[in-house]
Amino acid sequence: MPKIRLHKLAAIAVLVATAAWIATGEFSSVGSASEEPQTVAQRPENKPTEAQTVTVATPPRIDHSRTIRVSGKTAADKRSALALRAGGVVSELPVSKGDRVKAGDLILSLETEGKEAAVETARQVLAQRQAESEAADRLAKSGNLARLQLDSARSALATARSQLEAAEADLARITVRAPFEGIIDKVDVELGSSAMQGQEVATLIKLDPVIAVGEVSEHDLGSVDVGDKADVRLVNGTKVSGEVRFVSREASEQTRTFRIEVAVPNQDGSIPAGMTAEINIHAEPVEAVALPRSVVTLNENGELGVRAVDDGSKVIFYPIDLVDDTPRALFLAGIPANAQVIVAGQDLVTEGDTVKTEIADQKLIRELAGVLASEMTTR
């Protein structure tokens, strides 16, 4: 019979001992046998809790005009590229770049090349045909002229009038005049040079008023109306004020934004066209309250709002409408008058909790909101 080695006997002994211990079931109380059961009164969940203390304030109500910020640029109120209606040699060029002109002022004139003589000839022919027509009319009334001859005289008179009008129109084509008051921004020809029909000879722009052009989003379109006041800050730091004169009713296909135009007085022409500008449009004022960003929170449904305390010292939640977001404060609508808004500790409580309140100084809430008292009209 083979001998059983010592290590095998040891393994068998350990196995038997382990099986016996598991069979007793004592292992289930390891780590808990020494613990005494707690009474109901000792359990933490039944221990009375102290009400949370929060700071509340009744924010002043103000009439706030929402500011819509738009990036844009300046543009001329009117711009016209003046072109020739006839070809010829430039004989007069009384303007140069930067000149101010009034409506009807001469910009350029070509050599007449016999056109004035043609007008004079046509005028003389018209006078002759007028006399012949009057004579034929008298003779026809006395019965000394046939009706056919009278019609012929009247036809000749009409032809003469037409020829004079054509000659005068041909003469007018050699001149270019300003269609409106403005500034000559560019001159494309020189005195004595030859120009062709349809060639651009000068560019005329009107810079009073100068127009600040931008694009507003679909979300902001409903807040912008013709007549709204606007501030314009130019890239060089100049600040001017104007009024919205146009709001497009058709969105851009590429950006889904709407073009707006703000007219800015510019009598001295100091504001050029094409300058980068920031447009701040002031919408119609609405009643709102000014609060710091830290006051705004979310409820269990993910709604944006503020927590307040009712007359029974319970926490309630007011959904809000964001009127404006400024560097200093949020301007909010939807908060009832005299609401005690929690300005400190709002994230430590939930709706329905009973709380203790500390009243914040009105000066404190003004400072928190960053709004000067002079800018508010307390209701």
C-alpha cells in the first residue's frame, strides 16, 4: 500500500474543517454579530431636522428696454454710378473726388459735335410749320383750301415738333447731371478723353443719413420694429444714435437672418460707408426685475426660473422669461409683484420645503444685480 504524504493529509484536514464551519452557518454574522439593533427613535431618518435658512429680497420692478446686439457695417443712403448716354469727347468736367454737389448740378459734358445746331434748325423748321398750319387753318375756314391740304399742313407741324424733341434729347445726352445731393466718391474719366456710350464716368454717394446695416436672427426679429431707437458704435470708437428705418420680411437663404437698416444723422459726412459697426437696438420697454445670474436655477422638470418663499415660509418656484442678458444683470419677466425671491441658499432647498428667511437689504440686491438706482423706476 502506498504511503500517504504529509501535505496530502494536511490538505484533507483543512477541507474537512472548512466544510464543518460552513455547515454551522456562523459565517453569516461576521462583522455584524457585535452590532446592537437600533430602535426606531435612534434611526437617522426619524431624527428631526432644522429648517434651512435662506436670504430673500423683493427685487424692484423696472421698465427695461431689451438691447439686441448686431454686428454690421455702415453704408451710403444712396449710391449711383453715373454713366454716359452717348459717346464723345469730354469737354467739361467741373467736379473732382470729394466734391459735394446738389441735385441737377453738372457732372460732365461732351463736345456738342453739331447737336446744338441741329436743335436750332429743328426749332426754325417748327416755327415755319406752325405758321403754315395757321395759314392753312384760316384758308380752310373761309373755304379757300381743301380739307386734304389742311391735314397735310397739320401733319407737317407734328413732324416738326417731333424732330425738335429728338434733337433736344440728343443734345441732352451729352451731359451728365447729379440725380441727388451727395458727394463725388470716384471720377473715372479725364478732361479731353474719349468716352463711349454706357461708360461709367463718376460715382455719387449720399452719406446723410449714413446707414448702419446688420442681420438679426429669427429669434430676435419679433423684437425689432421700424422706429426703434438704436445706438451704433463704430470700430474707431465713435458712438452715434439712430433709428431703425427698415426691417426685411424675407430671410437670407444662406444664414436665415433678416436685414435691418438704422439711419444715423451724418450732416458733416464724418462717418464713411463700409466701416465695421456694432448696432445696439433698443426694443419696446417691458416690465421686468433685475437679478444676478446666481439667483436663476432649474426645477425638477428642467425649467429655468427662481425660487421664492410664500407667506407660509414654504419654497415655491416661478418660471421666468429672459428679457435681457447684460454684463451687469439678468432682466427677468414672469415674477409676480412683491415676490420674496431667494437670493442666497436657493440651491440648498426644493419646492415645498419650509425655511427660515433673512431679509436682504434692498441696497444689497441692487449691488448684486449691478444696476444703479438712478436707472430704476421702483413701482
